[in-house]
Amino acid sequence: MYSTPMEDRGFTLLEILIATALTAILVAAFYSTFFSVVRFGGGSEDSLDELLNAGMFFDRISKDIHSAFYRSKNRNTFFVGDIDGTTSSIAFTTLYRPPMRKETPSGDLRAVRYFAEREKDGYTLYMEVWNPYYRDGERFRVAMMEGVRGFEVSFFSTDWVEVWDSELEGSLPSAVKIAVTLRDGRTLSTITRTMIGKR
């Protein structure tokens, strides 16, 4: 019994087609995975930006509410929370803070309003500032967050309510809850207390 050496031969057409098909499948899988990772990375960055903006917004509104000032005998002071359609708004007088920009009204007392306006891709949260001694004077407005899905404010005295008017209640609420629904549907919230001017 003897064996003959294997003959040298090339690849058959069928083997080449199978190798090409497998390569195409692997390339398509890697391509899909690569772009999924890129999309996820971009989404994470957008989400992080949204969270940072929300943090700055909560910090700003909380500081203003801490300094909210109301005196029943002073007609220039007020604290009003209301519902505008499907979102909330809150307007009140607060003790002076350093102005955000040169053109921002300044003085020992200022009025601020936080509200949402419907835009093409959701709501934009605005802060409006003016001098309460000149109610018809110029108002300065700045966009705080864009593309949010909701803005809700509620007020606590003996129970949580959705509207507040210091002229009717005779005082500031003890606490204010602010909730913002982000573009992706997550709702972030904080509760802040009024610290001064409760008479």
C-alpha cells in the first residue's frame, strides 16, 4: 500500500464565494456595531448636557426662591404661581442678587418670573427679570433650558397646591417643588424652602 502526495491546487470558485460572503457578513456586523456605539456616545453627550443645564436651572431658581421677599403692606412685593395651559409659571419678588449681565435690572429688590413657552421641539424655559418699582418698565429675558417636555411648580403651606397668590394667602409658601421633564421623558425635581420675608 502506498500513498500519493496531495496535489497542489488553488481555491475553487465555491470556496471563494463562501469566504467573500462571510467577510461581507462580518464587515456589516462591525459597521452596524461601530455606528451604534457612535450614536450611543452622541446621545450620552446630549443627555449629559441636558443634566448640566437642568442642574444650573435648579440652582438659579432655588437661589431666587430662597431670597423671595413679600410684605403684605408693600404693593411692590408679590409671589404668584399659576398654571399656563399645561405648564406652570411662577413670578415673585426677591432680594437683590448681583446682575447676570450689565443690562439686567438691579436694586435692593427685583422681580423674577420663570415660565415655559412652546417651541418647535418642545418647551423653552425662560427667566424674566424686571424692576418691581416700575412694573411697566423694560423686562430682561433669558432662555434657561430648551427642548423640555414639561415644567411644573407646586407650593406647600399645610398641603401641596398647584397655584399660589401671596395677596390672597397673606404669606409666602413654606416650600416650593419644581419639576422639569427632559426631552427623553425623565423628570427631575427639587424642593426648596423660602427663607425670608414670610410675613
